[in-house]
Amino acid sequence: MVYTECMSHSGYCAFCRSPKVYFKRKRLGFLNILGAFVGAMALNYIFRHQIDPIVFVIFVANMFAIELAIKIRWRMSLICHECGFDPVIYKRNPAVACQMVKAKMDERKADPIKTIFFPLALPKRKEIKGAEVGLKKTAQSIEELSAL
């Protein structure tokens, strides 16, 4: 429990503002490299009963497996489990991210327990008409001129 608390931090979803936990690291650290080396030495000694040059091949394979696991864990922690928002996909292609959120929202609407007992506080869009924008700008400019 303590180990995972130092590896992650709390935050909120950028779309639905629900609390979630993000993993801090997305790359290998020193302890990961050391663990891969110790694992390679242990595997080599278990199967060969001596230290051979094959330990470097096992070490590289361990590094690859650990790096892959860390990347997958980091990537999966970014996706919101409540609304389905994925910031990485949103940065690449907002339309695809919008479709993913719509699919997750349709799934939530079909489940009455989540709809009734666990509602989301989704952001609401404010629709400003073109004429109102022009009126606000002119009102601001008139106020600025009268202040002078």
C-alpha cells in the first residue's frame, strides 16, 4: 500500500471532474534496472548454476518486459473509468476521444444503478450567440472609454 502511494498521485478527470489516481512514472527508474539485473542473475544461476554471458540477454529481456509493463500501467491510469475520457487520444484526435466518451456515456445510461446512485457532474456548454458577443464587446469598450 505504501509503495503504490509513493508511485501515484491523486487528481481529477479533465472532463467529468471525478477523482482518480494517476501513476507518476512512465519510464524505467534506477530500482527497475537494478531489479531487472538481479532477476537476470537469479534466472541464470537457477538454470545454469554459474554466471554466463547469457545473463546480458536475460537482462535486456527483463528490461523490455518491465518497460512495457510500466508504459501499459501508466497509459491505463490516464483513462477515466467514469466517463471514458482519454487525454492522450484527445490530444491526437479530439473527434475519436469524443466518440469514446459518448460510447461510455451511453453505456452508463443503460445501467440504472450508475445513473441513479453515481451521477456525474458533467460540464455544461454555454451557448453564446453571435449578437450577444458583439454587444458584450461594445459594452466593455464603452465602459473602458467612460472610465478614462
